[in-house]
Amino acid sequence: MTKIKSGAYLLLAVLFILGACKEEPKKVISTAPITFTKEGELMVYRGQTDTVLTKLNIEIAETDYETQTGLMYRNAMAENQGMLFIFPDVEMHSFYMKNTEIALDLIFLDENLHIASFQENAKPLDETGLSSKVPVQYVLEINAGLAEKWSLEVGDRVEFTRN
């Protein structure tokens, strides 16, 4: 009789251990895609002639959270859209493409909203630093290739309005 009880206890112990080791199904967390929210309009002008080069709908990144996340986790952006980063001070700024799925041109603007430098064709998901090369207060991110398409130059200027 004790052999049966011992066997039963052993069987229960094995079943308990096997049940405790059972893997729980992985929970899938789904998130809604991040969509563009128009917060203003931006015009780009040729520096020497004031000719309008293009007009964009923009999102504005101004808080610490907004400037740190920027266009991360987006998989597309229309040609007439961009994101304008506004910083409180004029200083050197460096960006990277961590968690950014679309190739971008970064247009660095001085405190007077004149183009001071570029970083064109930034590669998606690349964590290499992209420096402004000179002190700036604003940065405009647009789809890669548009700076060249619009023939943007250092000295061109922008104006923007908020909604």
C-alpha cells in the first residue's frame, strides 16, 4: 500500500512540475499606427529672390518628448508634409534615425529661419549621428530626396504659421 501511495505522490509531483513549466501564450500588443496631424503650414522661399519653392503641412515638435521621438514609428509621409522641430536655444543639434522607418532629409535652420546646413538621404533605422554642423534653432524633416528636388540651398528661408 505504501508503494502505491509513494507512486501516486510521485505522479502528482511530476504532473505539478510539468504543469508549472507550461509556457504561457505570448500576448500580442497591438498599437494604432501614428498618423500625421497638421499643426501648421510652412513656406520655403529662395533666399535671393523670395520665390516660393514649396508649401508644406507640418507637425510641430517642441516638447522634450516630441523632439526626442520626432517621426519615429511612422512608415510613410506625404510629399507635402514635414515635421518642424523648434528648440529653445541656438546650438549644435544632432539627430539619428533610431526607430525611424522612412528615409529623410534634415534641413537645419538658424534663429532667423534661414537654411544653415543639410543632412540629405538619412537612412532609416541608422543610429549614426547627423550633426547640424553649425548652431541652429530649428530643424525641418522632409522625405529624402526633396531637398535636391526643390534645389534647396544654404541661405534659403522658411516661414511657418501654426493652426
